[in-house]
Amino acid sequence: MDTGLILMLIIFYLHLGWCWVSVLKRVVPGVICSRFKYGLTLVLWPLSLIISDATMEEEE
């Protein structure tokens, strides 16, 4: 039971990361160029979301 719950949470976390990478690629196309950056953004998507939001607010 616990293993299934942990696997579901990991899958949910990675799914949200995948969604964020897709949004980020559409909003700022030149940000993610290599596979390494794609994977890093996928795994560290909360940090990427915070940084992207802060830079977009500064530009306005």
C-alpha cells in the first residue's frame, strides 16, 4: 500500500514537471535547448517555476 502511494506521488510530481516544461517551452522557446536542461527542468520544476515567475515579473 505504501509503495503504491509513493509511486503515485512520484508519477504525479513528474507529470506536473512535464506539464511545466511544455508550458515553459511555449512561453519562452529559447530557454530549453539541450536534453540536460530539459531533464533538469523536469526534475526541479518547482524551482524553475519560481525563477521563471520572478524574471517575468521583473520584465513587466
